[in-house]
Amino acid sequence: MAQPKPDDLRRLHFINALFAHVTGNDLYLAQQIKVGIAFSLAELEAQTAAHPELAATFDAAFNKAAARLLERFCVRERRNGFFHWDASRTLHSATPLFARAEIVAGLGQLASYPESMLLVTNLRPALLPPELRATARRRRDYEETLAFIRELAAARAAPNSNLQLLFL
């Protein structure tokens, strides 16, 4: 049996974490969801195989497709809330002022749900761009932003709600 590629394994664990309430942490079911999402991105995956430099583009598209699928599921359920914040959406999204405003808006949407998930994507690449050196200041800004989002979510979540915070 062939060893799975690290990127495939990472995506499988991402799907398993994101859809745990659906899969019951069954990796086989998570694999089926992963395959379905990858199938919807088959053309981009083929381009990535031919041009490995497109891997980041495929990862971003995969994460976005998974978030859309989960959002559709949560909307249909009406018991689970879902908010996806992409820190790299704009150049200013990951700065403290804009991050606070966008996270507070998302938590406001989730306030009425007994169970909800706040998915934060691309925070690391927004604050620690891979093409730039990871300086001590950039790493500190990243760690402070992570802590800030955790504290903000804990402070703004309703006491009787179950809020899952997932960073990707």
C-alpha cells in the first residue's frame, strides 16, 4: 500500500476536524468528503500535479470549498452556526483593528446558535508570509493575534453555547 502524501494527510485531518459532527471522527467518511471536494477541484489538482508551484493555490481552493460545504450543511441544520474568516482576504484583514471588527461581526452572527464553529483560515500566511523572513516581530505578531482571537471568542461567546474555534 502506498504511503499517503503529507498534503493529503493534512487535508484528511482538516476534513476530519471540520466535519467531526458528521463523520463521528471516522477517517473513512472524512476521506470520502475529501475525495468529493478534490473531485470538484480536479482541473486545478491536475494543474498542480503538472506545476508544483501551484500547490498553495490548490490548498486555498480546497480550504475554501470545504468551508463552503460546511457552511451549507450548518445553514441546512439550523442548529449549528458557522462563520469563516479568511485573514488574507484583504491586505488589512489580519491587522488587529480589522481582525477585531470582522471576528466580532462573525461572533455576533453565531450568538444565537447553541453550537457553532468559527473557522479562521490563512492567518499564518497573512502575518508570516512564506516569501518573507519569519522575523521575531512577525512571529510575535502572529502569536499575539492568535491569543487575541482566542480571548475575544471566549469573551464574546454566549455562556450556554458551545463554540468551536478552528485555525487553519
